Amino acid sequence: MAEMTVSLKGVERAAVVLMALGESHAAEILRHLDPRELHKLGVAMANLANVNRDQISDIVHGFNEEVHNQSSLTLDGENYIRGVLTRALGREKARGILEHIFDGGEQTGVDSLKWMDASAIAGGLREEHPQVVALVLSSLPPEQAAEVVNLLPSPLRDEALLRVAILDEIPAGALAELNELIEKQVMRNINAAATSKIGGPKRAAEILGRLDAAIEGQILDNIKEVDADLGGKIEDLMVVFENLLGLSDRDIQTLLREVSSDMLLVALRGADEAVRQKIMGNMSKRAADLLRDDLEAMPPVKLSDVENAQKEIMAAAKRLAEAGEITLSSKGDQLV
């Protein structure tokens, strides 16, 4: 036993600790790691030989001893702050804050707007061309963009969201002009990349999904009048797997009758715990227990397979909603 334990490398010992924690706790830890760390741990877990109970106990005990014996911490201030904020807020949200904290230069142009109040941004955009508004909205985080849209006049916001949806790549010159315009408004400027891929139907869906239902529906209807296919694509992107949280228990049960157990198993493999609980809460105890056991024993699944299974289930949900058999909201009033 001792020989096997000593022979394990640090990453392999970490893999044992994670596997001993169970899927739920391990997933909570893994989601805070960067891609390189995830890859190393994933390979270690996949290649790990059978480990018996005594070996697991020895490794976990050693881990606890290391933590207990660590009497002091030597911290790199910047790295510590980066790590804490990334773990607390997620990589994307933390990036802007970290740039603001550690960037020696002044935040300028579009970047400067990310630190402004939504009402101030909306006030500065009310008289601008819809294309300028669309470029600004596409450059802001979806949550902030939605707050700005809520404060814009109806005709302007409708036209701007339509332009957001059809945006793709724009030349550096266009971004430079946008930043020059913003500089006059907020007295700042930024360097534009050669090209930036912004906007698109997904971006429009992210913004619309954060608006009040009435405003969301009005804007989406107006977009459909201009371009039915584009409106339908945006609507599809707004209906994601987490929206199942907004279904009633009766609707969940109706949907489950249309979904195969194999497809459901794959879809739930990559689902949030809240969605899993919502599904299992509408199954018999025996069926839920079997599904839970199958999930725990399930080997690794390709992310693309999980996404396809979730899309198939949401397609079935949309068909049922169109037939009036269930009520499906693009918002999905999530349980917390």
C-alpha cells in the first residue's frame, strides 16, 4: 500500500482526493481551475489505476496534514488578487476588473464605458445613430448592455438590437471611429484591433434574455417583421437547457414522456445541479435513484454530445410549447 501511494505524483494524488470527494464536490472545485490544470487533472483521473479504501484514506490524510502544517502563507499580491477575483466572479467578469486594477494606463474608449452607470451610457447614446448604439451594445457585457437597452427610446432600441444581431466582423477603422466618438463623450480613447468579432444572433439573444418579458417580446416581434429567419434564430438561442427550471412540475413530466432515458442521461451529464434536481424531482424515487446511479457511473462524455442531447430535449420542449401542451419561457425563472 505504502509503495503504491508514494509512487503517485502530486497531480495523481490530487486526482485521488477529487475522486474521493464525489462528483458534486469535485465539480465545484474543478470549475475554478484554468484549462491547463483541468487537462492535467482530467488525464490523471482517466489514467488512475484502482485505488482501495486504505490507499484513499492515506492520501486524504496526507492532504489534511499538509494543510494543517501550513503555518504561514507567502502571497504574491497581484497573483493572489487575480486568483481570488477569478474564482469569485468567473474568468470573464474578473478580466475587466483586473485590467482596471492592474493596467498602468487609463481605461479608454469602449472599455471606459464598462465602468459607467447604465443611465449615463444611455443618456449619451439617445441621439446617436442606431449603428453606433449597436456597436456599443455589442462591446459591453450582456448584463450592462441590457440595462442600457431598457433606458433607450423604443424605436432606437429596436433598430439597435436588429443591428446587433446582424453584426459580424468590422474593420479596425470602424472601431477607431467609434472610440473617437466615445472619447469625445467620456474623454477617453482605446486602441482598436485589426478586426473584432462582435454582435451576432447569440449576442442579441443574451441581451434580450435579460430584459423584461414585455420588452423582450416587443423587440423580438419587431426583429421578426424585418427578418423572420433571423428572429427565429435569436429566439432559438434564447431557449437553453437551464430554461427547464422555469417549467412547472406538470410540464416537466409531460416533457419527460417525450425524451428517451439515454438522451436524458447524456444531457444531464453536463447540466447544473439545479436542473438535475428539477428533473429528478419529477420522477419516481426508484427512477430518480437509478438515474443518479447511472450519472455517477457514467464514463466521460464529449461536450458536443452533451450539447446535442440538450438541444434535442429543448427542441422537444419547443414543439410541446408550440402545441400548447407546456408553457416554455425563454427566461426560465430559475430557482436559487
